[in-house]
Amino acid sequence: MTDTSNTTNDTSTTSTPDPAGLTTGRLTHLQRLEAEAIHIMREAVSESERPAMLYSVGKDSSVLLHLARKAFFPSPPPFPLVHVDTTWKFSAMYEFRGRAAEEAGMELIVHQNPECVERGINPFDHGSALHTDMWKTEGLKQAIDMNKFDLCFGGARRDEEKSRAKERVFSIRSPQHQWDPKRQRPELWSIYNARRSPGETVRVFPISNWTELDVWQYIHLEQIPIVPLYFAAPRPVVDRDGVLIMVDDDRMPLDDGEVPMIKNVRFRTLGCYPLSGAIESDADSLTGIIQEMLLATTSERQGRIIDFDGSASMEKKKQEGYF
Amino acid sequence: MAHASELIADDIEAYLVSHQYKSLLRFITCGSVDDGKSTLIGRLLYESHLVFEDHLAALEADSAKVGTQGGELDFALLLDGLSAEREQGITIDVAYRFFSTEQRKFIVADTPGHEQYTRNMVTGASTADVAVLMVDARKGVLTQTRRHSFLVSLLGIKRVIVAVNKMDLVDWSHEVYETIQEEYRDFAKRIGLDDITFIPMSALKGDNVVAPSQHMHWYHGPTLLGYLETVEVDDDTAAGPLRMPVQWVNRPNLDFRGFSGRIVGGTVRPGDPVRVLPSGTTSTVDRIVTMDGDLDEAIAGQSVTLTLTDEIDASRGDMICAGDAPAEVADQFEAHVVWMHEDEMLPGRPYLMKIGTRTVGVTIAHPKYRIDVNTLDHLAAPTLELNEIGVCNLSLDRPVPFDPYADNRETGSFIIIDKLTQNTVGAGMLHFALRRSHNIHWQEVRVDKAARADMNSHRPGVVWFTGLSGSGKSTIANIVESKLHTLGVRTYLLDGDNVRHGLNRDLGFTDADRVENIRRIAEVARLMTDAGLVVLVSFISPFRAERDLARSRVDDGEFVEVFVDTPLEVAESRDPKGLYAKARAGELSNFTGIDSPYEAPESAEVQLDTTAVTPEEAADQVIAQLRSQGIVD
């Protein structure tokens, strides 16, 4: 796993303003976003009893974890990482997960919906909708209920999808984990209201105001480790209705005589491997990825299969409790 | 953008460096659905190449389906987030959009212009550096233009762009533009806006949005984007004195004690003298700690952890200030209050107030006046309803450090939180501290509460009976008083109906009056407790917040809440005063249980099920509780 991440060294660029920035007394946009995220995290921790960070192992989670370490330094972040697992993530993600928690000095809680484990829920036999609903949506609710978390950090961003543009930074969920667009609280200045009635929980999105480019640039500047699947490499894939799916293990059903193709591919978003579309690419460095992203003409979420069933589907999922 | 694309392709490293040092500008767009506001933002996103092919495909499909541009791309559809709103054709909340150019990164707060959504505009304006006001060239300065301008100025936005849109529909007329400009300037002067830039444009055709218009050669000013890219946002707070509300005390081990927070005013360096408020303790900054190493200096906007040279006791909610220019500390204020909830503001009700990182109890007095946001007239108002703005006095239960909002938006702003629902119900901007909080002192008395209580064979207390009309409160309270009397306890029974004939005869049955009714009774009960009596209060008292207020007015262990728990249908069938019948017939309004809510106690000391016990047995339960609390022997 040595090639997994960009190399680490001691220089850090975002937190030390450039000399020009200092003389004009201005912060760059990334410095402002970083300071805002840290502020949000400290507010959330101060106003909750049992906070947790939902950790998906993706790049946004990596940024979130990095920000958490900065926010509470020299203390370790005062909450555990929670991974709502589906058993269908890429194997590279599992390898990366444990190491990230260990490096941050944080407890890692992995939750797998026991009903899914028992029934062997998978995207091939049960379809992506049921698979996602039971492993992720139900699994997340279980993880929150069982651990009695009253506040969870998530890495969602407002620029990801239309229905998220109006999401609050502090989002109140009913005791049934429902999101009610009519009941969201106004958020003014940088004053956040994390108070909740019995049974209610709060989801907090510290990088709400970041764009995909901001996230990549921050990873670049801060040299934050990310899962190697984001970088192009020769990988075995099969074509499923025009979407390239990686054959990550032998659970992937192949047609008779089908042999996976070896293609130079990478992933723009990571999830369950059977539901994550790969893109053909030669970008094997961070700058290469950023370059490709900037020149790309399709939005990030397009690789996620759950979005395909109608443009309001993310909103529906959110109301049901999906992150 | 061509230049950027080439740079990305040829030299990504150089592009990233240029992007890294971009500054951030937050702006708000105000206007109604018809002003072309969504079209404008959609175009800014489109022209800065932020609309991806899949979004574009969805946009084309949506434009054909629900678009209003006759099959042409309807940029407005890029913005409507929630499907319910999309169907209604109105944006009903604040949405945030992001785009960047070679100069800057932008965050746009997109807020609707519809009258009832003052709340949303205030929310969007609270974080904006600049406001873009949309004016339809055909309609000129409208009531809503004035309303938006007032809100922008109220929220402390100093720079305003008046985008005179739809110039294509007035034949690019210079004269129309001039007239609008003149009219607006006259108005803006009245509300203290003076940094105004006018731009004639057509968001639909793209004139003067990104590229200069080919149709208006008489206009020589910047395009909208050109202005936004270059406008100087001189940060007053950065130039002011140091302010850092403490968010979190950082104690990884016994050797390190840091105060984590975001600097919201001024700069800080090691060696700077500081004062911690509200205690007023002074110390000196030792280190500015971050994970990237200690800093020599930190400026407004940065999140840091400070250590001080002295071991001083500061905690969350305190404010670290410049030693020679500390913030003020006070517990009574005058402020602008914006009400943001469907439930009206209840003067006298205890709410919570969050200011900076500190949350305190607050009561709000009757508004001095309400401001008509359309005419700017000051109107008399008993309270504030959703989307109303007024000037009120606030009384806090603890002193807080603050600056006037005009001096610092971060340390002069607050939100109001309902104690019961925990919702954010209001927001406000502090003007100044009231002097009277320093001038009214308690009259010192020689014979105190304990001395009076010692004359009796029992301790003082309040027995608060709450329940629906006809639940049996008064019946049980009367029996309890008789029994206490025979035990030699000095008592007094305050009954809702009787008090309404005298002390509270000026009050009706609206929610606001009910709150005031209970506030007065709570105070009378407190005085009587002070005099050494056991006070029996028999009031419907439907709201939890007011009962909690009454409880808070006496010492711990002196309050006995008795929930006379009679189901509505039982109380209604008893109907001793014939009131339910009248309420059902529509002759009585605001009747608890019928068209006014009753909030049942969650942890009353005594809960009486009147369908299961007799009044006599119920009274005995109350007296048993008084014994267990040590009020009577």
C-alpha cells in the first residue's frame, strides 16, 4: 500500500499565508473555508453529548478527518469515526480505513446492518435501490441509534447536487431520522443552533461551502492521503450498460465466457464497487486528476448509480434518512 | 475563460497556484421571481463553465418540460433545488451557489423576493459582503426594491449593485436607466446606503453580465462580473480590535491549556496583552497554536488556539479581547429583532439567546415599534409575527460581552431559540446596552425570607395546579387549602378566574396575554412565598415555558407542579361553566384544548388522574408530596 497516497512532507501551504496575503491582511478562499470548517466542528462538539464523524473512506471524508485533526490539535478529535459498511466496498477502501483512524488516534466503529448480513443483501440479486436503502440508509440509522449519537459530521457539499444547495450546515433530523425541508432552521452569520429535542439528532456538514475543486486543491496543498482508486491504474473492468464496473473480487457475476478487460481507469467517487462507475483515464497523480476534472464535462455524481432514477431522487433519499 | 482552460491544459501546476491565492466574495441577489434573478445566476454559472454536460442535459429536458423560455434554455431551472418548489415555480428558501473566475471564488446566496420571505433574505444577507438588487427596467423601483434595500442596509451590507435588468425590453433606453438611477438614489440616501453601483443589463441576452453590451454604448461602467471580481471588500473587522469568542478549551494533558476559537476581529500576536470577558481578567498571549506549527500572527477569519502566560479560568462563551480595547459587557440591550417563526414572539416569555459562543436566557419586552419594511414607517405593535422586524429591549439572565452590530457583525449579532422546540425563532442585531441595568439596585431588607419563614411551623412553597378548563383544578385546590389550614399552614389560593377580575382584568386570551397573565401570577406567587406562605395557584397555564418561568422564580424544592390530568372529552362533558359548549359553537376563541394548545407537563411533581381518584384522594396525594418535599411536616 505504499503507492496509495501522495507523499507526505512537512510543508503546509494553506495555513501559512503567502507573504502577499499577509501584507494585505486577506485570507485566500481556501483559508477562509478551512477556518469556517474548523469553527463549525468546534461548535458542534461543544454543543453535543455524543458526537461522531461519519467516515465513508472517500476523498471528502479524508478532508473532513484532516480538518478535525486541525480543529482540536494538539488534542485528538474528541469523537469516533463511524463507517457504515456494506461489505461491498472496494478492498482498497478497507485497507485504507483502519490506517486512517489509527493515524488520527481515533476510535473506528464499523457498523454492518445485521439484517443485510443475514439475508446477504447485494446489488446483483436485490438491485441497487434496495441494496443502498438497507445497507446504507437503514444501517446509518441503526448505527446512530445503537451508539446513541446525537450529532454526526458528514462530508456533503452544497455544490454536489441541486437539492443540497439549500441544505443547512446544521441539519435537524427527527427521532425517525427524517429530514423535513419545511422544518429546517434559519442559519445566520456564523451562529449555529445545535440544540435538539429528545430523540432528535443533528447532521453537521462542515464542508458545505466547498466545491469539488476546493476539495482536490486542499488535498493537494495539505498532502492528505486518499484511497489509491482515485488514481488511474490498470484494473480489471466489465462493461455494464455503458458503465465500467471494476471486478474487485470474485463476487462479481460474469456472463458465460466473459473475461474482464484490463483498462487504465480511475474513480471520481467511491462507494460499493458494483455501483461505482470507473472512467478511463491516465491521470495517475493529483495534479493529473485535477487537470482532468477541470477539463471534464460531466459532474462528479454522475458515476453514482443511485442518481440515475430521476433528478429528484437524492432529495427523496435525504428525506428518508440517507446522508 | 479560454485563458484558464489553456493554462489548465498546458500547465496545471501554474493554474493551481493561481487558484490557490484567489480571494472569496460572498454576495446575495435580491429580486422577485419575475426580475430575472435566477436567470442571472444561471448565466453566471453557465458562463463560468460550471454547468456540466449532464446538468445541461437535465436542463434541456427540464426547459422543454417546465421552462418558461419557449423551449430555449431556461437558466432559472438550474437553481431550483427542491422538487415541490420547482412545481410551484417559486424558490422558497435560501440556496447557495458556487462559481469561480480567474480572479475570485464566489458564493452566491440566492433568496426569493416574495413578501413573506423576509426571513430568507435576512439569512442570506447575514453572510454577504455585497448585495445585487434586481430591478426590472420596465417597472422601475418597486416597493419590494425598497424592502430589499432596507434589509440589506439593516444587515450591514455596505456595497450595493443595482442591476437594471431586462434592458432589451425597453429598447436599451438610456433615459429609462437614468430615471431609475435617480429615483433609487433618493431612496437609498434615506436608509444610509451610499456605495451604490448601477449596471444596465439583460441577463437573458447576456448584456453586461460577463461581456460588455453591444447595445448600450452610452454605458461605460463595468460589467456585473467585472465589478464583482474587483470590488474591494475592506474588512472593517480585520482592522478593529482583537475579538475571539472561546469555543472550546483545549486540554490534551495537564501541561497544555489552550483556548480554541475563530478570530472575529483584529489581529493577535504572541506577547499581546489581552482581557478575558466577562470576568475582566487580564493576561498576555503566549503562543498561537495550530497543527501546522505556531504562528507569528493570526488575523480575523482564522481559527486558532491561543495559550496565555497566566493560568486563568476562561471557558466556552468567554471572549478574549485586545487588552486596551475590550468589548462591552451588559445584560440589557436595545436591538433590532427579526422574527422568523410562525409562532409569534411572546414578550415576557423566557427564550434562549445565542450570541457568539455563549447561550443565555433572555426575555424580550414589547416592541418599542415595528418597522413597516415597505414604507419604513414605525408602527406600534404588541408583538412581532413571522417576518416582522422591530426594535425591542432585551433582558438577559447573565451579562455577555458584545460590540454594537454596526462595529462588528460577529460580536453584535444573535439568534433567539425557543426553549421548548429548540428552534431558531428570531435573530437580531444589538444597538447598545441600556444604562438602566446599572441603576436599579435591589432595596436591601433587614427581615429576610428565612426570618419570615421561621415564624411559621412550615416552609414556604408554591403548589401550581395546571390542567384544562373543567379538569378539577379549583375543586382539588380548595380541598388542599382546607386540609392545610387545619394543619396550621398559612396559605393563599390564587385562582385564575378570580385574578382575572382584578390584577389581570386588562388581559385577554391571546397567546401573548396568556404569557403575561402567568408572568404576573408567577411574580405574585414569588412575593407571597417570600412572605412565608404556601401559595396555591389554580390556573390553566397551558404553556410549559411559563410554568418553568414560575418554577424558576422560587428556590429549589419550593415548587410543586400538580398536573390535573383530565382528558379533554371528560372535561368537556363536565363543562361546569358551559364554556366548552360556547367554544364549540364558535362564541369563544382561543379556548385551551379547542383552538388553543395545552402543553402537558413532562415532569410534574404530582400527576392526578381525575378519572381514577376522587377529589379528596387527589388532595391527599398533593399533601403527601408537600410532606416529602419538607414544606409541611
